[in-house]
Amino acid sequence: MTSLKENTELSEERVVRIEQPADHFVLIRAADGSYLGAAGGEGLATFDYVDDQAIWERTADGFGHVVTGLRLKSDEVQANQCMLRSGGLIIGSDGQESQFRYWFANYNFAN
């Protein structure tokens, strides 16, 4: 066993620079805390965890899914909240078509 007195190695500080990422992605979260994602090419669904199915990028008029290419339009964007549409249909808090307006918060996780 080595005591602290016997350990004479010096610890040297160093500066590590990490370059800014070229891509910035977004998580879309429902009011209940679930994440909106693409359900294996079967449309939209919500998930309680994040993996590739829940990663989005901003587009000129909304969001694009980075794996499937699915596009969503966002309306009434305010204070990190938006209403989402797919093919003109409102997307509800469960990720399915809805006649009600549900709001999702969007969060950048790479700035």
C-alpha cells in the first residue's frame, strides 16, 4: 500500500480545447415530459427516453427528423414553444393526429 507521503508524482494542469460542433440538434418535448420522435418509419410517437428516434434539426419552417427525414411544420413559435403539424394535421401530445392544439417545448442540446 502506498501512503500519500510516498507518492511524489506531480499532477500538471493542461488546457484542452474542444471545437464547436458543426451540427446543432433539437429535442421536442411534450408537456408530460415525453419526447416526440419517429416510430421506426411508422409515423410519430412519444418516448420516455432519447435516442436516434427523438433527434430533430431545425428547418426554415419547422423541424426535420435526422434519421427518417420526416418534416414537421411549426406554428406560433413563442418562448421555446410551438404547435406542430405534419401534412397539415395538428400533432397532439401523444404524437398522433389531433383536433386539439398541444404545445411542445424544443430544446437545443448542442450550442
